[in-house]
Amino acid sequence: MRFPRGPFVQPIRLFSTSSTTFNEPWTGPARGTKVYTCMSGGVDSSVAARLLLDRGFDVKPIFMRNWETLDELSGSGGCEWERDLEDVRRICRENLGGIEPELIDLSKEYWQQVFEPALESWEKGLTPNPDVTCNQRIKFRALPDRLLVRDPSAWIATGHYARLLPSPLNPSEPALYRASYINKDQSHYLSTSPISALQRTMFPLGEFASKDDVRDLARKWNMHTKDKRDSMGICFVGVRKAFSGFLDSYIPPSPGNIEDINGKVLGQHQGLWKYTVGEGARLSGLPEKLFVARKDVERNVVVVVPKSSPMLRCVGLRSNDFAFISSSHPPSSIDTAEGFTCQAQARSLSMGSLSDCIVKRDSDGSLDIRLDSPLMGVSPGQTVALYSGNWCLGGGTIQSIQTLADRMEGA
């Protein structure tokens, strides 16, 4: 069965569920329910909390501390989280009726489950996404484990731009959908989050048509965060300077060559982690701009090519830890020669990273994803999410890729 083409169509069933008996359809909580609302000090989470309060929920503001105070060498300034916490406290005083936010310290969990694994990946020349891992292991696992054990009837809400609706396959559980405001959609970053947490989660901003509408509400409520800029650092760390400089505090220099496809040395690098596949190579004095095509870990070499090179165009990828969100997935066709069709997304939609694809499962359980249209700048370590229209089926880590150059060479 083929899914309809185009990135933003209505989802369809992957296979028949007529013989399955379901419980009551999944819905959000009733008015008056206790909702632990994650607040970061930004405008999105501020508006989300106020919306829930106005809709009659028992809002309990939560500030997650995921990062220890750092020394000056780390580059984070050491007190970003304290400034954000003060922003949260002010919102609670001025806009949430004086509710005192609760500080939840998950810095140990973040270090062990997110940052250390990411450091290991960067050192290996991969391109991990700590924001995805933070959602998967901290915000939607460690946090619910801590909060919902003590309040079994409570829910959790965040300021993510995404939607939860009854699943087309099993209406008694939620399915993850893109936000109505596609340009801000964050479902890709939530694609690996466990269904057990999404079952008790709310995304109040998912139906908003634009970020301007969110800021308009913040202005209406005279929130001091109304014009606060969006954070550009990795999740909750508060990095405000160049990211490669931040990593220099944790990963020792590892100098190597920057070469063209013929092996000609064009420059030097100080570490593979400073480069991302698909990005400009930052080399001067050349007749044309070159882009990072590959990071050769064994030789410690960054390979650069012109923008037109087939080495920059990914036509296939593999994931060995892909997790489907629905308990009714994957479809049986995943184990057939034909596979099943959907859309694959790597990186954000703004980078043109969506393609129709055919998905098959290999004997070792890995997913083999063949793309109809090449995607630019895809790198092992990043996250791939699968979609049927706006419906996010799940996500996983990209283990390896095949480029158009590889295909032309028969690899």
C-alpha cells in the first residue's frame, strides 16, 4: 500500500485494524486535572502554562535543571539556568497567580544519558542530536518517572510545537502529529520519545497557526518574556557562543587534513567534531565554495567537495535503533520485498530534508530506508523520523548512509 505523496497530507492506515477491539479513544485530561508544566523561561512555555491555567487545569510549574554550573572554560557562563529560572519565577508571580515553580534537578541524568554519549559520538566523527536524546531519555522518561510516580493521575505539558491525537491504528493511545505551524514543527525532535510518556502529555501550542500568535498572547498578558529570543544552544545547556568552542572544553584537539576528493590537502582542521556534513568548509582563497562531504575517522580527514557533488546527496540510510511510536507498528509489509512507503525526514524541514521513501527491515532488525529524492547534508548520528503526511510514525539514529556517489560506484 502506497501512502499519498506530499509532505502534509492526512494520514492513512498502514494496514487493516477492523478485527481489533479498542478501549475508549485517547483524549486529553479533564478540567481540574493536575498538570506539571515544563517551563524554560522562554515565551513558548510561558504561554503554554497560562493557556492551561485559563482552561481550568491545576497547573504545577516545573523548571528542569539539566546542567551543573560550569567553570568559565566551558563557555556556557555557568549561570544561564539561574537566569532562566528567575524568568520562570517572574512569570509565575505575574501571570500564573503566584504559583511557586518546582525545581527538578536532572543534571546527573542529563550528563550520563545525553551529554556523555553525545561526546563519544562527536569524538567518533558522528553528528548526534542531543535535543532528540534529551526528549527521549530526560523530558519524556526521567521526568515522568519522577513526577507521575508520586501523582499517578497527573499529566505533563511542554511548550513543544507538536500535536497528539488518537492513533489511526489504535485510538486508545495517542499518535504524534506535526504542529499546525509547520515552520516551527518539532515532532522530528520528539520522534523517539516513548509512548508511555506521550500517553500523559499535552502540547498546548500544537494548534497555533504561527509563532506571532504565541507572542501576541504573551503581549496581551503583558509577559516579560514576550520578546525574548529563542534559545540557540543545545537543550538546557545554555550555550551562547560558538558550539565548537564549547566542545573544545571537553574534547582534546585532534589535528588533521582537509582534502578534496582527489586527496589534495586544502587546509587543516583541529577536530572532526567541528565539522558537519553538508555545511560550508570555511576555506578561503579557493575559486569556489566547498562543502563537507565526509569525515574519514580512520585517517582523521575532512573531505570537501563542490555543492554539485553527488557525495552530498543522500539516497539511502540505515537505522539500527528505530522505534515506532504506535504499539500496532510496524506494518507487516516492512518485512516484504516491496517494503512500505512513507516519508523520511532528517534534520529540520527548513533544510529541505523530507523525501518519499521505501522502508524495509533487514534480518538484524535494522531499517533500510531508500529515498525517492536525494537529501542534502545527511550524516550518521543524526535522527531520521518517518511520516505518513502529518503523522509521525517514529524515529531512530542514522547508523550509515548511502550517497548518490556510492550508488553510481555500485556501493
